[in-house]
Amino acid sequence: MAHTDSRTMRRVLRREIAGTIGLLTDEHDFRAMRCYRSFTFDDHATYLKQVEALLRTRTLQGSHTTVALFDPEEYAEFCTQKSLDPDNPSSRTRFTAQLAVTGPTLPYEGQPLADLLAALVDEGVRQATWEYATTLLARLGACTSCGEDLGRTAFARASDLLVRILATAPPGDRHLVCSVTGPPETLIAALHAADMGGTLQLDETEALEFTTVLALGLATESPGGLVIRASAPDRPDRVYGWRLRAYGLDPLTAGEVFDAYCTDVESGDLISPESNVDYCEPPDLGEEKPARGHKH
């Protein structure tokens, strides 16, 4: 009886343990892990099917599982830093435990694995974009004239602009995209604000990432832009935007917005405009135009 009770208690406790699985999302990363003899899978498609089966089983057993993006290069660096044998399952377990805290992760909620993979890759790109933009902002240092932290000032400026943009937008859900062009690549951040009957609901992480990328564009005076799409029931979507300019935003004309949305980026060919969409000029943000560059 006592033995049975012990096994029952262990089963109950097992359901209380949250787990994390480090997932190899593409064939390239999968091949990189095959150099380790202890990694016994030899086919990526089979590996993904087994992962999905395990996720479903854990869910049926009442266990919560988080899926993390497993990067073989980061794993090798981790093992070197910790003096671990990379060809050992326990080393992969320790690395995965760290990913649960620091890496891009998503909870498994019964969705198809293909959808989870796509979302996990997007999450990885988002986190990498934010970390890169944050690093560049920090490297700007202090103004040589006044000693003010340039990155922090730009972030405050970007936060103020975001508040003004959301406050002056027409009613409805708002989807914002900010792009900043510069070496070595273009950074893109998106933010969705849901209209909950007069109040806006934002994802705090998205808002932080969006503001950071906008701040970087403002501080470095890099080419870039910001567009917003406002959607409400029973009315056309409204699309408008701005160019990034020296600590500020310059409004795009309705024609410029139309051209941006109705021109193929690669070929330059015209694309038919979407139905029930108004391409228009942005509202007044209610601020004086700032002086060029950093203000003392």
C-alpha cells in the first residue's frame, strides 16, 4: 500500500514539473548536431515527428512544456565556457535549461509543430533584433558637449513619439512597423495594439523592441520609416506613415504611402491596391518640429 502511494505521489509530482525542449528548427542546424555520436537521430523529418509526439504526450499527461530555439554554435560555445563535453546528453540538458531563461522560447499549447516552428524562428529574430539594437544604442555613449547619454535620450524620444502616434490614431486595432536601414542589415520591428473599447492593449516586450529600433534610427539618423495601419469594423483600414529624420518624423504624403504599398520591392512593378484601404497622410502629432540632431 505504501509502495503504491509512493508511485502515485511521484506521478502527481511529475505533472508539477515544467519542461523545456531545445528544438533544432532547420536541416542545417540538425546536420551540425549529427557530428556528436550521442545525438542519435539521422533524419530531420523523423526527429520533428518524434518531438511533436513527445509534446502531445506531455500535454495529455497534464505537463507544461516550453520549446526553445537550439543553436548548435551557441551550444558549442557554452560547452567551451563551462568546460563540458559537448558529446554528452547532460551537456545538452544544461544548455537547454539556460535557454529556458535567456533564449527565445514559446509554450507548446497543442498547435501544429509547423506553426510552432515558424513562430519560434520569428521569436528568435525578434530577440536578436532587439539585442543588436540595444547594443548599438549603448555604444553611442555620451554627448561630448553635454555628457548626456545619447542612447537613453533617443529611447525617451522614441517612447514619446510612440505615445503620440498611438494617441492620434483613429479608433480600432493598430499595427505598426518600423524599419531602420544600415550596415550590415535592415532592422525591422512590429507592434500590435488591440483596441479594447477605448483602451489599448500592448505586448510589453513588443513595445520595448519597437521603441528600441525606433530610438536607434533616430539617434543614428539612419534611413528608415514607420507605418501604421488602423483597422476597425465597418470602415476602411487607414494606412499612413513617416520617414525617420534626425530625432524626428517627417510625414509621408498619401501618394508616397500608396507607392510604398503598391510597388513590388524586388521588381519595381506595380501591385494592385488592396480593397477597402485608404492610403492617407498622417495626423498631426501635436509637437513642435525638433531641432536637427541631439538637443542640449
